[in-house]
Amino acid sequence: MLKKVFLLFMVFCCVASTAMAKKRVIVFAVDATWPPMEFVNAKKQIVGFSIDYMTAAGRLAGFIPVFKNVAWDGIFAGLAGGNYDAICSSVSITEERKKTMDFSIPYYKVRQALVVPVNSKAKTLKDLIGKKVGAQIGTTGYFAIQRVKGVIPKSYDEIGLAMQDLINGNLAGVVCDDPVAANYSRQKKGFKEKLKIASIIETGKAEYYGIAVKKGNKAVLDLINKGIRLVKEKGIDKQLIKKWIK
Amino acid sequence: MGEKAPVKIEVTDGAAIPEEKDSGLITAWRISFFGSLALIIGLCVFKPDPYLEILEFVPDGIRVTFEVTIISIVLSFFVGLLTGLGRISKNRVINLIASTYVEIIRGIPLLVQLFYIYYAVGSFTRIPPFFAAILAMTICYGAYMGEVFRAGIESIDYGQTEAALSLGFNKRQTMFYVILPQAMRTILPPVGNEFIALLKDTSLVSIIAVADLLRRGREYATSTFHYFETFTMVALIYLLITLVLSKFVSIMEKKMTPYE
């Protein structure tokens, strides 16, 4: 009897190991408060442009993406600490960040947008000198505000809180990535009637989203790059832009 | 007729108030205080990048933390006094209002209260962040202080009230001229303890974009990625401030209980 069980167990192990050896699991950390790129839907699932992009990349390159909801504030510290393999959270590629982590090839071109109340006359950040402008802590939007001298930057844990403060009247503007700005000012009920995009902030340099991995993690980086390349070849990224970013 | 030993109310959420019996050279307080002071100075001298940078980045945050703490503690002292008096009042309506206030506020976490006042209520009326922070801290700590006041007042022997009434004081005069001054001796040490707890709780106001010490630390860490160094420094600064305050509270306690 025991021999039969043992044999069955060996067969199971062989089958299971060949099945498992096929696809590697890559755990992505996501700060799912950034609609429409990554957010939590009514069914409490993490969805969005980046999620669909990575799922498609995984299907084509041969890895299984698993998405973990992680707060933005500690997301880079967690990567360095090895809590997950990669960050798929609309992370803009910057020289500063390249010093502490490795990036994949870009998967989306992004610009910073200035969102203001619907009846505001401000057009650029320079019009808001002396006033408070909000952004999510540690994002390129926040750094963009800091670059304009005289504007008072306010940092928020989540972009949604900054937007809420904007319509409450405590801020003169919010700077964030343009898909998110468009989502809040054109689609979100309760926000779209009160907000508008004043302008796109031109910094002269193009800004791109990339997947961040721990410095030196070549294996995961190569898989992800392969996936992104294949998605771009097949034109799936254009379909996703049409689906999520109107 | 000996004096009854004054009631001591222990509130257990503050830093360890050094006891009288700690009279040796090496005490926990001294190790913590001089240790953290030496650590801050040492780190800044031997590794100015990034420790000195962090120290130069946060002073306005420290000022905001102090402002929120001091204004909140003063306001919640008065709210606590009113609440405590309300809870022992014979007037049913006042008693119910005070008791319900205490029940509700003690049942909701301070972080939730902060969110609620700033974002939820703030969507109907405009509330500036600094004001919202102070409002939330005052409401929350006023409830706890109310209980401290109530316990302090109730600890005064009823004989005092009887004597005052028989001397011709009315109820209000008894309370303000006889009971409260004596109750203060029991009440002020735990109030000091609450002061320290409030200072640590002000770290929560960083959630409503008030630029306090923790928020400044987080802003620095998320743009330079020096997480370990930043939070080490922030923790040491909070520790230093808390230790200094707990020393003051211990001195005050000594003055309040000369009979022990």
C-alpha cells in the first residue's frame, strides 16, 4: 500500500515539476490608487492599463505575473529589500531612480499635467506662485512642482487625496501624470464637473514609464523586456491605450 | 489626622516617567537621552551626507509638530475640564452629552478621525489642514482628558465638599475654589503623560498633508531613497523631544506630591 502511494507521489512530482518549470512567476508590486493605469475595481480586483499590459507580456514571454497591492510610500524600499520581484506602478524612469534600481525598456510615454478647478484662470505652474499645489509624495509630479520656485508644494499619500483636497478648496492645483489627470478631470463622477486640465507641463525631456527591478536582477529584467517588446510588436499596447485612456 | 496618600492615576501610553527611586548614575532615562544625543551628533559629524542634510531638511517640520502639540494640549485641557465636569454633573442632559461624546470618540481611532474631519467633513465646508489637525487632536484627547479629570475630581474626599457647603459655598464655588485646586495635584501628572502621547500621535497628521516632522522625513526619503538614514534620524529626534518632556513631567510630579 505504502509503495503504491510512494510511486503515485513520484509520478505527481515529475508531472508537477515539468508543469512548474514551464512558467516563472514574477511578483509585481502595484500601488493601485492610480486610475486608469492601476486601480482597484468594485470587485476588489487590481485592474488597469499596466495590469493588462503585464498580463499580455507574461502570456507572450512566458511568465506568470502576480500583482500585489503595496502603498507607494514604501514601494521602492520593498523592492530593495526583496519583498517582490518588480514594480509595475507607473514608475517614471529618472536618473535619480536609475542609481538605486534597474528599469525595463519604456512601455508608455507620459507627461505631467496640471489640474485646476474649473473656474481657475491659471494656465501654468508659474501662474500659481505663492499658492499651494499638491502631488503624490515621491512622484515626478511632485518633483515638477519643486522645480518652480515660489510655488508651495504639498505632498499627499495618494493622488486621490490630493484631488479631494483640490475640490475642497485647500489647493490651487494638482500635478500628476496626464492619464490620471484625464481620468479625474474627464471621467470620475464628482470630480469631472469641478476640475479641468490647465496645461501639460513641458520639461523638454520625454518621460517614460518603466518596470523597476532590483539592481542586478538580470533574469527577471530580461523576461520583462522580452514581454514588452513582444507586446509592442503585436500592437497590443495600442489596443490597451484605446481601451483605458480615452 | 493624617493626610491620605493622594491617588495616583497611571495612564500607560506615555514614555516612562523616571521614578524617584532611580537615583543611580546609570538610569534608563540617562542612557536613552545621552545615547540618542550622542548618536545624532556623531552621525552628523562623521557622515554629514546624508545625516546632516536630513537634519537641515526637517526643522520646519519640528516647529509644526510642536505647534500642533502645544495648541492641541491647551485646547484639549479645557475640553477635558468641561467634559469631566459634565460627566459628574447631576443634570441628566449634560451628563448624557458628555458621556456620549466620550464613548464615541474613544471608539474611533485617531487616524480615522483625522481622515474624517479633513476629507469627509472638509468636502462640505473648507477646513485648512492645520486647523483640521488641531481640531481632531483636541476632540480626541479632550475625551481622554475628560476621564482623567473625572477620576481626579471623584478622588477628592466627599468630606471636603461637605465642609465647603457647610461653610456657605454654593456648588459652583465649591468646585472651583475647593475641589479643583486639590484635584489638580492628581490630574496634572497624567495630563503630562497625555502631552507626551499627543506629541507622538501628531505623527499621524502627516496623513492630511500637514508638513510635520514625519512628513518632512518621508518627503526627503522618497526623493533621495535614503530610507534607513532618514527614519533613523526622525526616530532619534522624536525620542529626544519625548525624553526631554518626560523629564519635565517627572519634575512636575515631584512638586505635586511632596508627601510621598
